Amino acid sequence: MVSRLKVNNPQPFVVVDLDGTLINGNSMTMFVMYSFRLLVMRGRLGDAWRVAKAVFKRKTGQVSHREMKYCIMSVLYKALSGEDICNFAQLLAGKVNRVVMHIISDALSCGQKVILATAAPDIYISELAGVLGIDHFTATKMTDNIDSYEENRGEIKKKRVVELVGSLDGYVETVITDHLDDMPLLSYCNGTNLIISPDATTLLALKKNGIKYNLI
């Protein structure tokens, strides 16, 4: 039986994307560069080579983005320390989009909850969320093999967000993003969609899908 509290008092959630939205830039690119430098400085040239090789194979079209990401993360999950991850999270915090962070801060002060929802690897998202005062997140999880490796984007991200919000007796009130990958979330949200710095392709897709939104 569903309790009356769950029915009458659902908790509003703000769902915010990371790359190009909450932070300026691509966190995965930053993480690879940050980690590569550490590996070289520490003399872990074999690991550094494996990371560089994965990037090269992606650049030359030999592997997909997903395959590249899995190969890189299979190295970095083992090679980096907790302190390395903490330092990187602090670096990312310095890249925060102040306008988006202000929206999040206002939402938190009004009693709303925030979910950081991203395709970025979960290895640094937990630490970053803590630094930014965000209690909940969903990100790409590392797996034992590439066959079960799913990037947290598109329909998969929407599914995980809906499940997380439901487990917390809430509903999606606001979605903040810059990316077309979040079209499923934007379509799902019955509240406010906030789009940051959209290009012409994004604007056309929003119109085509009949999605209402406000610009940041």
C-alpha cells in the first residue's frame, strides 16, 4: 500500500547535467589529461601508453566512444588513488558555471533536492557531488567487462533518474542541460526545462519534439 505521505507530499527534484551545463567543458577530457600527466610523472608509462592508445584509436575511428571510455577507465580505476580523485574533483569545482550553480543553490535553499545526472564516470562524480553540496547523483558505472558497460546517457539516464527520484518519493520538477542526449529527460519532465547555450541543431530538435523550455 502507498502511504498518504508519498501521494500528497512528493518531493520536487532538480536534475542537472554536468558537462557543458554545471561545469564549463568536458570533464572526461579533463580527467584523461589530468590522469595521463600523473601516470607519466609517476613513471607508470605502461598505463599512460594504454590510455593514449585508447584515445588514438578513437581519434582514428577504430573504436567507439563507449569502447574508448571503457578501456581508459579500466586503467584509471586501478591506477589512481583516492587523493588523486579528490584533487580532480576540486579542480572540476573550479570550472563550475556560476549561473547554473546559483539556480541549484536557490533550489536547495527552497527545500528542493538536486540530482547530478551525467554520462561521466562515477569514479569522480561522487566526490564532486559532495564538494558541490549535491546529495544525489547518477553516472556511468564501471563493470567487469565491456559487454555490460552502459553509458549513462539518453534513455538509460532517464530510466535511472526516474528510478532514483521514485525511490526518494519525488518527481522531476526541473531539468537543466545543454545536450541533445537529454531529450528523453526533457520530454519526461512536466515542470521546467532550462537549456543552456543551445546551438541551432538543439533548438530545432526541441521544436520538433514539442518540448517547452526556457533559455539560460
